Amino acid sequence: MIDGPYYVLVLLGVLGTGLVAGVFCGFSTFVMRGLAALPSAQGVAAMNAINRSAVTSAFMLVFVGSAVLSAMIAVVTFVVWPDAGKAALLLGSALYLFGSFGLSVAANVPRNEALAKLEPGTPEAAAYWPVYVREWTFWNHLRTLSSAAAALVYVLALA
């Protein structure tokens, strides 16, 4: 059984990965649909505004903090914890680090950067917008599932 500071570390991992899953789920289930329903110039402008505010918000503390916690959980698991919980804790860490944080860096952020370079209302922005929405949302679905799965696996490790 996990206890003491390790318990708190994993509990914070559950909280962080669960919160991130909730934010991503909101985007996948209604925010992107709402933005996609707007004329492309408005959708591009709104998404660029969201992306600018996201990097300066408390969300980044939770998002990056959860990556740090997941890495810490993995390291501590290798060094200290008994074999009984290792598989679940390492799986939870991998799910978040690769499936949420890694996908963000490899798939969603580059699309955000490409969108930010486009001027809303231009033909280029209008052409890219539906592609952006489709691709960004696909990768966001995967980030949502990975973050939620990480939270679930961490909870199971605590049981």
C-alpha cells in the first residue's frame, strides 16, 4: 500500500491529470464545436485569443505541474516503491507524459503556432480553419483519453 509522502504525491497526480482531462474534455465536447460553427474569421480570432490566454493562465501550472508530478512519480516508483504498485504508477506516468503532455508538444502546439501566423479573414485562414479544427480536435480527443486514463490508473494504484 502507498502511504505517507508517496500517497500525497500520487494523490496530487490524480488531481492534476484529472483536472487536465476535464479541460481537454470540455474543448473536445463543446468548445471546438462552438468555434467550428462560427465563420472562419471569427473562429480563428477566437481560438488564437484562447491559445494566447491559455499559456498565461493557471491552467499551465496544472498542465506542466502534472507533467512534473508524473515524472516524479515514475522516478520514485523506480527507486523506492514495492513491486505491487509499480506497473500502475509507471503506466499512469507514461499515459500523461506521452499521451497528454507529449501529444500537446508534438501535435496541438504546432497547429496552434500555425494558426497564430494566419490573419483572420484571409483566404489562407479560411482554408486552414476547418483542417485545424478537425486535426486539433482529433489530437485533443487522444489527450483527453490519455489524461483521464492516467488519473484512473493512479487511483487504481492507490487502492
